[in-house]
Amino acid sequence: MSKPSKEKAVCKTCSNLLMEGRNCGRNNFYCMHPEAKTETMPHRRIAQDRADEIPIKTAPRWCPLNQKEG
């Protein structure tokens, strides 16, 4: 019996990713998933970088898409 492969969520391909660009500064990447918000943050920030592409390769451990699979 083999275990089914469990695919992890990837922020690059997620439809809930929002990039907020700044002039001459860093881009902020936010998770817009309704279950990702906290008491103090309506949208959780995933990363910050000067490039136009998100710098992380996998989703954070608090990602609701990973929580549902487990």
C-alpha cells in the first residue's frame, strides 16, 4: 500500500496572492485568503522583495490550504 502523494500549496500559483508594488521600494506580497486573516491583520504578509516575483518557493506553515489537507 502506497501513501497518496500530498501536494503542498505554492504561493506562486495560488489565486489568493496579491502583490502590492511600491515606487522605488520593495514589493509586498499578501495572502488574501479569508481564513488567513488574524485579529490584527486583515491580510497576512507573506514576503517582501525588490523583484516582481515572490521570493519563497513554498507556502508558509500557517497557510489555510495546507491545513485543510492535513
